[in-house]
Amino acid sequence: MRSRSVPLVITSGMPTLPNGIESQSPRKSDRFWFADGSVLVSLAPAVYKLHKSILDRLSSKFATWLLDDAQDSTTLVLSQAVGHVGTPCIVVPGDLDIKVEDFETLLAHLYDDS
């Protein structure tokens, strides 16, 4: 799959991504950060380390947002900010107006063991 470039603007040393990471550092999710996760998902300001296979099973839409080029500027900035350089990234578009709370409710259902 070919990665697509996402616009990145640097202002005052902080990245501004299209999903709203601006003037605040991306923060790792306490609940949905898996050591064996294979993809970073950014939904400003939260960043999740999830399993791509689970997201793929949920929807093919996530694959269209995947930035799998380790040299992509957005991937580099986001992965460096959370200490996981080289990990593929999914940047959820801000214009979808998905709230962190709603996304975490979805993840709670996906990762429910019962």
C-alpha cells in the first residue's frame, strides 16, 4: 500500500497535524497502549498503540488513513513525540469530529475479553 502524505506545519516547535494536535504534546493513552501494538493511532491529543489486525477487522477505512512510510514527516514527528520512531501511524482526520471519549468506547468494545 502506498502511503499518503499528511500536511504538517511546525509552529513554535510543536507539530500541527490535520486532526488538531496543536500547541499541546500528544499524550499516550493509559488504557489503550499495548506493548505489542503495531500501529500508532492519533486522535488529538491522544495517541494509542493498537493492533493493526484488529483495526483492519473493524473497517477498511483505517487502512486509507495509514501512514506507513517511516520517513513521512507526520509519522516521524508523531512517533518521535511518543518515543516509537518507525512505527506506522494512523491520523484520524479532525473533520470527522470524532471525540476521544467515543473512540475509547469503541476500543473498549474491540478489546473486551469477555
